[in-house]
Amino acid sequence: MLDVRKAAFLLLMLVLTACSQAKPPESPPEVICPSPPPVDVLTDGWVFTTDPDDIGIVEHWFAPDAERMDWSEATVGRAWEQNGLSYDGIGWYVREISWDGPEAYLFLADADDSATIWVNSVEVATLGADTPSTVLKLDNPDGRSFIAIRVMDEGGFGGLSPPRPSATAIGALDEARLIDYLEAQSPQLPPAPDGRAPDHDRWRRRGGGGVDWGRR
């Protein structure tokens, strides 16, 4: 009888030891999908040319299929003098913007001294002293829009260059995220002292320092 008990005890010990040494099944690695960024600062990807004879409108430089062999790559957010161009007069910036989703929002600002904006060959907005910035809603079914900006520089620095640390061209897929970003950047709309969330209606009323919040 003692041998039977010893055998049972040894068998139990073997089972417990095997269970304690067994490795738990490995779980599959967690897949973390990064959320899309709230905004896309569109500094690069533009092409530029000067228009000293003011022929760009007549020759439809705002059209996607216009001839641009002599145009050069450009960065917005810096005056063209800061890029080595000593020039007063008219200059053009163009680029295509693409997005995933039903719509996108494009913020443009800080034309020195003024600008006219076309989307897909249609004039949609102007920038100047009264309207230093604008927001365009882009909702082409194919998720692409062609942007053309004609800047008039009357002297001194010219181009699309902010007078403060901010971005001149910003794209976003979501209207609320773009407003949040702009409110955070705008010196004219400081955060509420009680820590309230950004007031989107206030942004529209105040215009974010001149924003024309319209459907384009």
C-alpha cells in the first residue's frame, strides 16, 4: 500500500513539474495602426515661376495642363528673396494635392503682398490685407485637386511667407482637426483661460485673423 501511495505521489509531482515548465502559448504581436496626422504641412512639392509681363492669366497658367518646362521647384513659407531671387512683381506657385477620403481642407495664408487662388482652373479666393488667410474645402470625387496661386509683390519681400512662425499651406482630411490646429497656431485666438476646448463657432465668427471659411 505504501508503494502505491509513493507511486501516486511521484506521478503527481511529475505532472505538476511538467505544468510548471510548460510555456504559455505565444500571443500574436499587437498590430498598432497609427492614426492619420491631423494636418499635413504642404511646404514642398510646389513649382514656381515669375511673370514679369503679366501673361499668366491670359495663357491660363492656372490650368493643370499648362506648359511648365522652365518652372522650378519651390518651397512655400519663405519669401522668394530668401531663396535667392531678387524680384518684385508677379509670381506663380502651383501643385497638385491628393487625399484619401471624401473631402479635404486646404489652409492658405501669408501672401506678400496679395494673391489670387485657383482650384482646378476655377478662381476661388484671394489673399490680401483684408483676408490674410483662407480655407478651401476640396471634394473632387477622384481625391485630387490642382492648386494655382498668383502672388503680386509690390516691393520688399514677396511670395508666400508667414510674418510669424507658422505654416503657409496646410492640408487636413477633417475640418475639426484643421480648426484645432489653426487655433493652436493663431496668436489672435489664445486658449480660453478656463481650459475649454477650442470653440469652432468662434473660429468661424472671428475668421482666424481673416479666414474665409467657404466651400470650394
